Amino acid sequence: MIRETRNSINDIWGERTPYMAGAVWPARVDERTTEDPERWVRGTCVLCSNGCALDIGVKAGKIVGVRGLATDVTNHGRLGPKGLHGWEANNSPDRLTRPLIRRDGRLQEATWDEAMELIVQKSKEIIARQTSLGIGFYTSGQLFLEEYYTLGVLGKAGLGTPHMDGNTRLCTATAAAALKVSFGSDGQPGSVRDLDLTDTVLHVGHNVASQQTVLWSRILDRLAAPNPPKLIVIDPRRTFTAEHATVHLTPRVGTNVAVMNGLLHLIIQAGRTDPAFLEAHTVGYENLKKVVEKYTPEYVESLSGVPADDLRAAGEILANTRTLVSTVLQGVYQSMQATAAAVQVNNLHLIRGLIGQPGSGILQMNGQPSAQNTRESGADGDLPGFRNWDNPEHIRELAELWNVPVDQIPHWSPPTHAMQIWRYCEQGSIRMLWIHATNPAVSMPELHRVRGILQKEELFVVVQDAFLTETARLADVVLPAAIWGEKTGTLTNISRTVHISCKAVEPPGEARSDLDIFLDYARRMDFRDQDGQPLIKWNDAEGAFEAWKACSRGRPCDYTGLSYQKLLAGSGVSWPVNAEHPDGTERLYADGVFPTHADYTESYGHDLDTGAGVSAEQYRAADPGGRAIIKAAEHQEPHEVPDDDYPLWLTTGRQVYHFHTRTKTGWSRALNDAAPDAFVQLSPEDAEHHGLQNGDWVLVESRRGVVIERAMIGNIEPGLVFIPFHYGSWDDPSRPRAANELTLTEWDPVSKQPHFKYAAVRISRYDAGEVAAQAGGAVGRALAVVERLTGGRGTPELTTSPPPQPKTTSRVDG
Ligand code: SF4
């Protein structure tokens, strides 16, 4: 019998439990079960970066529901629609249960021995021919810390390849980059608890209401009580979040730096900086002051379209607030000048001295549940423990820890970032690409290129996932993976809070945890340390966690004071957790000391305009020695702008009911029914200009590809269109609809994060007969894509009946 404390599809954030600044956020336990559980097992939601703690209900060996954990620091019992419904993916009959190997052009069932031996044989062949530089890994932000650390060790110390990165490059690379630029190391300075205290919240490119619904509930509850915080939202769309703003700034695409510079200008002009803090704890302020001098409200309006008076209103709040929490996400990270813009948010806090104090913090957000772990454990373009690839002493520490020669660990250049890994695959220097828990055939930019790379004859592609995704369908070997609820591990949320998530049920069929797959590969490859002992000395998740603790010792993300026992005993705990901070650390930098010392910093930094790295010598010559670094940036025009041929801006993003490419949420009937299809959102003005009504089929073309979507009119500025990026072809191969058919292969010079938030496009009413009559150009490409996706059935005669609507009670953002 279904038990549900509320219908979270209709009532996304639940009833208000107002609380005033300084009070404790009242608990409210959200629960949804389809049968009465026999037992409850501790877990953590993995469907966004909030990391809400929960219990997993189990009956007869199956997951039958979840309930929030009332005592947890992050969610105080609450769960959002994804958390309450997403677990249904575990029980899907479509889960992968056996390995698959491509034989005679078709994926066919195989044994684990056959699949793993084939991977090992390919690995050895490639190493013999061209060293381990021929092997690359493209991992995820959705595994557990223990799995990433094991992967990091086998890649860096076992194979010795620098080619390992995560899809975190697409989602949070800019968060890491901006934190390194300003503070010397990755790691969120603030805490979600600062929201309980703050006077002002600033959301920059972050639609928190849709992306982290429980975090938004916390803010809504502050807004519903007396003396609510002021809310400033910077977003070109009128989102759920923006509906509640005290001031909503709607900049044109690609102008975040201009707007942030305008706000910095206003604070400085108002004389509201903190000179004592700047003097004692920062370097670089004078240059910032000089750079932002010309960013008057009128100048910013000319660049961004934000009315000067709106900017002044936001500037006045920011200049006078006593406390401030800022959050930043994809509207900044996936846009032009990503790192430069994110750094200006850090600068705002630094010039006002609003950091490290109760109620004041920066949350350079993550998108995925364990993106923080990918970055801290070295499974992406970073070294474990936020070590600096360019610091020989940091490499020596790792070599000693792993007992391997220093030169076994690749450190002659920065670890290869994902966009470059894909380029090497395209060029042919990487011959084996191993993909885990991510779906680049939908999530990467410029999809026709990505499909082409995955289909290259000479590239051996391994995909490890729970479902036969669009990417898995193109693989040479598919490994069935256990997912959340079927394995134990830890993950760290946007507040540096570490949670444990335990195995509640067995995985389906022969599916194995990612950890077991990595351990099996390491054993079969016979990776050894320099004493001839197995390189990887652990056999289970807790063993991996203990090994990771040793690696994190003395680093900013110090886990040495944590244990599984401690994590199971109560709430999540925020790192660093060590002898000095046995109960964890709520916010960083309370003492005004930042990890920028040359011997300690994670990075020597970059030029924000060009991405050129700062050398060790240059950095040491002006060692900030524990002070934060204020770096300024000028606004630059985006590289592709609308013109006569492609007159509209495209921006892409997410919806409240789905996570990533729906590889989990797409298997929940309720979530899928609430948001069943992609659409193109456009303004009434643009709709009228093109003669479009709500629900009409629209052909959207960029220089790289086309999609066909239903029109959704309203809640967006003229000149801008929006398409959610979740939708690929696995459940609808009838038409090209993935937003990334249209996006650009370009990336931020510092974080290397691709630009999903802008591209020039044109739109027209889609008429199958008209399109079929044309050939060549973008429409020709549309036909080619449609032919392939529909198995040669020709131009889709799309239905003229009303579009598949979200349930009337569900809400579509925008
Ligand atoms: S807010 Fe995020 S972590 Fe929390 S229940 Fe929703 S999807 Fe899960």
C-alpha cells in the first residue's frame, strides 16, 4: 500500500515550517513507501548535490521506499520529488544484469570473466604499443568516494595515465577552479547552516528551487517567517527561484562578469568595503578596484541589458547587508567567462569581509551528489587530497603513500581534462576509453561529434552503467553496475558534509559495484607497489575509506577523524575532521587564513582571460602566504553571438523532476509523467514573430545540429530560447531532441568547462513535408539524424494532436 506524506509531484517543496534567523530549522519527515518495509537501512539521496540523509525501506529483498532522516544537518527529514521517487529505478526490469560484448556488430551477453579479460587484454595491447597514454577514463559525479579513490590510485599509480577526468568537468569544474583561484584550494567556504542566520542570499546562475528542492525549502521557510532575508537572483529566466526575489537581475547570456563587476563597483563606490580585512587577509584588491571602476550601472546596462536602477537596488543590498550567503551554479559555470565570473562572487565576499563568519559563506555549488569526491580523491583532473601536480613535494607524498616510484605518477603536465581526453580519442592517440556512470552521448556538447568518436573503429569503448544508455549502446563492452542502495560508500555534499549510504539490497542479476569492478581490474592487471605487493591493499568499501583517510591527512579535506562507525551514529559530518576538529568544521576560514601558501596550495593559479598557468617560480615570488587572492577580470564578448542567420540565443538547463540524462529519474513513472518530454521555451514576442502557438512543433537549428521540440511560450526574455538537456533517444527515437545536438565544443580557459549556456540558433515551425523536400545544410543533417534514430523510417510525421503535457498538477520551471 502506498504511503506518502505528501504528493511531492504537485507539492514540490512541501508545507512551510517558518523559522526566524538564529532558530533551528524545524524537522519535517517526508516519506514515501509502496509497501510496509520490514527494515530500514541508512542511506543518502544521490539525485543532486544536496545529499539529503534518509532511510531506505526494504521488504523481501527489494527497496520499497524512503523516509528522510529528521536528525540530519542537511535536510532535517525533508526529501524532494526526486528523492521520494528516484529509487524506483533500482527495481526497473530494464536494469542491466549481465556483461555485454560487441560481437558481429551486436552487443551480446557474456560472462564477467570474458568481459574483464577482454578489457585487460586490450589494456595490455595498448600499453605494449604506446604506453598507458593510450588509455583514458571518463568517470562521473555519482559514484562513492571509495570508488573514486580506488580508481584514482589504479589510474595514477597502477597504469600511470594522466587521462582521467569526470563528467564533473561538465558540471562543477568551475566551482573547483574558482575556489582554487581565490582561496588556494577547492572546498566550500560556507555551510548550508549559514542560511539559518543570514540577512541576504545571492543566487548567481543558480535555480535552487528546481535543482536542490530541499535547500530551497529551507530558504522558503526563512522567507515565510518574520524578518526574512533579502533575496537577489541573477538569472536570465523567470524561474521558480526568481519568483521570490527581492531583486531579480536578468542579464543577457554571457554577461555575468559585467554584472558582477557592476556590483563590485557599487560596493566600492558606496565605501562599504572592509579595509581592515582586505589589508590583513587578501592580496590584489587595488587592481580589482581599478578594473571595476568603469563598470558603472549605465555601462553594465549597455553590456548586459540589466536596467541600471535594478543593478543599483541589488548593489545597495549587497553593500549594506551584515551577512551574506552566495550560491553559484551552472548559469555561471557553463557560460562564457565561467571561472572569471565565479571568482567575482568570491571577490564580493572578500571586499566586504563576509566570509568564515556565521551567516556569511560562499557555496560554489556542485550539480551531482559526489562531484566533490571526484575532485578531492583524484579521479578527475586533480590529484588526491587537493595536491598540486606542479609541486614535486606533493607528488613525493603520494609516491610514498602508494609505495611507487615518483615518476610512475604522471605529473609532467596537468592531468588531462575531459574535453582534451575526447579530443585525443578523436585524434586516435587514446585507443581505450572507459566510461563509468555517465551518458556522454546525451550530456556532452555537439553530440554528432561525440557519437562519431564513440563509434570509431579503432577506439575500444567500455561503458559501466546500470542501464543500456545511449552511450552504452555504442560501446564495445558494457559492464552492469550496482547503484545506490545496492552498495556501501560515502559521499560529500555541497556543504563538505560527509554522509554514508549503505547497501540495503542485492544488485540485480550479476551486476557488481563499481568498486568491485575496479578492484577486479587492478587484480587482473596485477598492479604492484615497489616491494612487489599488490598496489591496492583493500578489498571492500571500508578498507578503501581507511586508505583514503591516510591520503587526506594534513590536507584541507582531512578525513582522518571520521569512521564508518561515526557516520552511522548520527548526522553527516563536514570536513576537515581530525584531531583538531573531531566533530568536523562548519565553515572554513574563520581565522582569515587561506590555503594559499606556496608549499600548500592546490594550484599556482591561472590568468583568468587566457587560462595560462602561473609557474611555481612566479607564484613563489609573490607568495600570498595564507591570504586570499583577489583576481579581477574584464568582460569579454561570447565567441558565438546571434547574427542574421542564427538570430536567437539558446541556453540549456534542467527541470525539477529530472536528474542528468534521466538514467535514474526516467525510470520513475511519476517523475517521467511530470516532465515527459523536452520542449523549447520562447518568449511571446518570438512566438508571435514565428507564428508559433503553445505545443507547435519547432525546428531549432544551430551551426552544429538540429532538434525538433514542442513550443512552450512564456517566462523568458525575448531573443532567448531554452531547452532542457535531459532527453536523449532511449525512450523516444522518433526525432532528434537532445539539446546538446546544438551546443558548442568550446570551454572556459581556466576550468575547461564546456559552454552549454549559449549558442546561436534559429527556429521555425516544423513541417515534415517541407523538411523532406529540402536537402543539404542543417535541415539535411536533421534528416540524416532522424533517419539514423528512426532506423531509416524517414522524416518523422510528428503528431498533430496536443503535445504530451506534464500532469496538470506538476510544474514546469520557467
Ligand atoms: S534535494 Fe537533492 S538530495 Fe535532497 S531529496 Fe532532492 S534530489 Fe535528493
